[in-house]
Amino acid sequence: MNPQVTVVLLNWNGWKDTIECLESLYQIDYPNYDIILVDNDSDDDSIERITAYCEAQIKPKSNFYSYKSDNKPIQIFEFNKKETETGKALELDYNSVSSNQRLILIKNDKNYGFAEGNNIGIRYALKSLDPTYILLLNNDTVVDSHFLTELVKTGESNDKIAVIGPKTFFYDFNGKNNVIWSVGGVIDLSRYPGYHDIELGHNNPPIDSNSTMKVGWVSGAIMLIKTKMLPGKLLNSEFFFGCEDADICIEMDKKGYKMVTNLKSVVWHKAGVSKSKVKFMGITREIKTNLKFMKTHEENYKLHLPIYTVQLLYRYSSMLLKKIARNIKNS
């Protein structure tokens, strides 16, 4: 009735966001889940702070929930990357601890980026936990208590559904928390960057009787995947940060699987927090990644390259002008 779900959460120098996210996860109503927190070699005090949270020494505050102490302390089962590869098992008492009182922590030896960082957690989950679903979740999110129940319900409703996403709001959009960030998107390789959000103008989408909508891709910020449908390579680690979600959805679509959004499942996202911390990865790297993605999947890439160039120049010049305008307004 409640298939096992493994949540893979990636942290890199973001412990404040991570513990707010973790606390929301530990308050969900879904009874059968594990959380794997993969730390991408943070060079701040993330590990110490997250450990302190698990020991109830730090109590995260949020506008979306009240902190609960009845599941603390949270028991940490810690591994390094090498131990996950050699198959080090969980301790014997792991299953005697309830879902909301345990955390698997994997400490990486370097920053492997989004794709490979998550893959390390996914591979360990497949080897040691054998879940029915993998949930990729950004650490800069806060989840509604019913979000996972709704996502799994959709996944179980149809054997062809491979990837399910929620209705995601901005965590804070000019003081509002009910403004749409994403409900999924479409793949359109004729237009840079090849994948695009469904345009709603930040309004709530109409909810039909089934409360689901078919989409071309689901954001990797919150993505539930059936493990039996995962491609062998998992997330494409050639994309260090970006396009991995659209790439895996294309691979699923080729196999005849479906991507859908459950509009009853709700998550809030601090959009852009992760990218803003990666100082070395500016617009140039983002452009290179997007073009690599389009080259991978578009047979007529060279023919379309001049069009892509015009489109990306327009895209980033518009972004720059908007940023300048905001700075002037706020000055």
C-alpha cells in the first residue's frame, strides 16, 4: 500500500536551507521513506550544523511549519563515498528506527556537481535499500506534509508513468508564497535552451478532476522517479549543473514512459539559491551546458546553431536589462 521511497538530498555549503528542508520532510504523512543526505564536500560547517540539528541542538524556523521535537534525536548512519561503492551495509538497528528518526549521510571527497552527487546517493539506495521510488529533492525546498502521498498516488495509478512532479511555488515572491514557480514543462529543441516551463504567468493552473497534467519534463528540484524505469547511466554526469532533469525525461519518453505533474502535491522552492552559490559557473557555463544538451538530442543541431545563437543572445540580454532595472528601482 505504501511503496518504499528514498529521498536523495544534496548539500553543498547550505546547512540552513538543508535543515529547514529536513524538518519539513520529517513531518510528512507518508510512512515509508528513507532520506539520504549527500554532502558534496562542503567547506563550511555544514556537517557539524546538520548533526547539531539531528541532536535537537538547532531548531529550524519556518513560515511553513512548527518545529517538532518528538522525533529527536535523529540517528545518523554515516558513510563516505568509498564505503558506498564497496557496499558497506547499514547497521543492524537501522530498520528498528522509524522513517522520521533516521538519516543516511554520505560525505563526498569533492564536489561532484548535481548529477553525479545525486547519482552517488541513488546508487547506494538501489544497492542497500531497494526502493520502489527515488525522490530527487533540492535542499532549498520546503515540502507540504501531503506532498509525497500525492506523488506516489499518481505514480501507482499508471504503469507507464515514470516521473512525477508537484505544483511548486516560490518560497518567497515579493512576500507571497502562493506564486507558481513550476508545474513542469515542455521539450522544444527548436528553441534555446531546448526545455521550457509551462507558462502560467505565476497563476494557479486549472485543476481537472484527476488533478494531474501530462508534461514533457519535470524539474530536478523535486522529481519522483520509479526506480525500475531509471536509465542505466542514471543522471547524465556530463552535465555538471543543469539539463540533467530534461535529459532523463527525454530518455524516459523514448521508452514510451510518461511524465506528469500532480497539482495536489505542493512544494515551495527558494529558486536560484543553489546556482547563486556557484561563483565560477556564470552565464558562460550555463550557455555551454544548454548547448551541449541541445547537441546531444537535436539531430540538426549544426543547422539550427545560428538560430540558437540569436535566441540565447536575446535571452541573456533581456535578463541583464531586467537585473539593471531592478537594481535601479531598489537603489
